[in-house]
Amino acid sequence: MKIYQRLLWLLLLQFPLLSVSCHKNQPSQPAPDSGRLVNTAHLDQLYQVVKLNGADVGLINIYSEYPDYKWVADDDEGAACIDDIARTVVFLAHEPDLATSTSKQDKLRKLTEFVLQMQASDGGSGAGYFYNFIFGNGAINRTGVTSINQPNWWSWRALWSLTEVYPYYKTTDPALATRLQTASQRLVGNMIRDFGSKARTYTFPGGLKIPGWLPFGSGSDQAAVMILGLLNYQQQTPDGQVQKLIETLADGIVQMQFGAASQPPYGAILSFDNSWHAYGSDQSYALLRAGKALNRPDWIAVARREVDTFYPFLLNEGFLESFTVSGQGTALAIGRKSRFSQIAYGVRPMVWATLELYDQTRDARYLTLAGQLAGWFLGNNPAKAIMYDSASGLGYDGISSDTQINKNSGAESTIESLMAFQRLEKYPDAVTQANKYR
């Protein structure tokens, strides 16, 4: 069942279901030139306010289709989800004009309220975890495999968003900050219960020794998002059990790294079992952040190895979607390899990790590498296509072949593109490098 859930989620991420839309949105219009790479015009179009449990909450509609970019709901899963909304909260919390933009303040408040309202309060082991999807009629999807309140992606993203925005509300709205802290405490308690004392077991898929105490056994991708939220929480509310859990998760991620500069898979941190996939590969970013905060240079060294040896390999390959690894003794080999589809969510984590490594080392070559990676959005990709249009704010849904792209612009692609360029635009040299691919 757990493997089925992961495979189903991967398919849903990369092949959005289509349905007829009754909304009559207008296509995104170019925003006035602000001198920024970030343009929230299309994200604003995806936004709406609804009632949930009597509260006004903000939604980011999940799908938006070319050519007129109307909203498209999914009757099976829902119209909006924590997975997208939590990332939007993280994005808005770091907008440079948040202190003066009443529009962004209002959106951030209502999107944060949505996350809070999706936490399960009923009894049982799922209380404290989060539901993911809300249907178009305002009902929470409480039973869908990608929505049920369980230890899964959407709960980790909820924690990340609540702890990321907590400092802002601690000074601007203390009452809301208290609610954020209470919700985070409930979830963190579950995480300590469910992952804090898991046995250090191993499995051996493809002949590799793989840790078994991460989400779904070896989900280092999910463990990375857990660390980002837990690290914020630990800095805001120091707790020895939380630090121990961060260390346990980070140790599992470290053990998912294989290969070296001259040996496949070139320092890649595998995502699950003996496979790597691009989407959600925040492991190096999480290790860099946690390594700096907790004085663990060994974690930083693991992340640096992936950035130094694996990221250039991906650039030389024209980026990849996924591959498997097999081993016999000390020999390692890349097996099944897939190039497509390539999505923004597969590139943004690498941009963030590389820029974080620059911040920690001040080595200018990481600005060049970050610009090369971000160049994927501007034409440095197999299709030679623009995947983020800063004039309209559209982030296209993916590259399906050397000649075809998916010109839909749903929530995930839009948000991940904006998150990449929000970080990138702080580094002019990296921007210059990325713009070479236009």
C-alpha cells in the first residue's frame, strides 16, 4: 500500500487530470515592470477566498490550462491542496515587500488560515496530522489516498509553512502566532511518536544498503521537508527530542548518498529505495541548513558532494527525471534512466541548495552553477523552451520530450518557479548566468 501511494502521487504530480472548467478567468496579464524576476500575476489569478469551517481561507487552484488558463478542478482529489498552499505561504513570507503590500498580507493571512483549518482534530493516531485536499464545494477530502490525515508530504509541508511564517506573526499578530505554535506542537508530537524511536533497520534493493527508518522506510525526499520544518521549530521552541529527531532523519539522508566524482551515481542522494527522482529533492538544501544550525560539518560535506559532482552530471545529461541504481560489492551502476517529464519542482531544489552553499562558502563558482541550473527555466533544457515567463508569471507544467512542453500552468509549477527566482534574484551574478540561456 505504501509503495502504491508513492507511485500514485508521482503520477498525479506529473500527469494532471483534466476536467471541464466552469470558471471564467481571464489569462494572466503582464505586470508592470518592477525590475524583479518574480511576477505574481498568474499566482494571483489562481487565488480565491472561500469559507472553511466558518473561516475565510485562501485557496490556490490546482490546475490551470493553456491557452486561456482557466481553473480546472479535479473531481477525484479536489480543487486545492496544502501541498501547493503551504509552499505559497513560504513564498509570501519571504516577499521583500510583504511589510508594505496589504494585498500580500491579506493573502498570506488567509492561506495560513487554510493550513490551520486542515489539521485533523478527530481522535485516533491521525489527529494532529493534516488533510491535503479541499473539494470545490468547500468539503475537505478526508478519505482520498493523497489527502488522508497521515504522516505524508502535506503534513510536512504544513509544518514547514507554519514555522516559516511564525516569526512574522509573532511580531504582527501574536494571537495568530500562538495558534501556529499550538498546531505545530501537535504535529511535532506525532512526528516524535511515529519516527523518534524507529528501529535502525536496513533493506537491500538493487544490492544497496538502504536505511529503513525514514518516511515510508527510505523516503529521504520527505525526510528533507520534515527537517526544514523541525529545524524552524527547534530554533523557535528548543526541545531535545526534536533535535534528536532531526539528527535521526539527517543520518538516514546521509546514508542514501552513493557514488563519487568518478563513480555513478556521482554523489546523488537517492530519493527512495534504490531510485532517484528529481521532484522534491531538497535533501542537500535541508542538510546544509541543518548542518549550519546544529554545527554538523559532516552533513554539509555530504550536501556539498552532491552539489559538486552530481549536479554537473545532471547538467551534462540535459537534466533527468529519474533513474535507478544497482550495486554489487563496491561497483555501482545507473540502471533504468528516464529523461522526462522534467518539471520546475525538480529544478528549484537544486537552485536553492547551490545558493545556500554559496552563502556558506562564498565560493563564486556556486553562483555560476546556480545560474546554469536556473537556466533550465529560461531555455537551458532539452526543448530549448522558456519554462517560466517573467512577463506573465506563468510557470509551465513540464517538458515531455526534446520538442514538446506542457504549456498548462498549474499551482505547483507556478509556485516552484516563483520560489526559484525569488531566491535567485538576490544574486546578480547568478541571474546574469541564467539569462545567457534566453
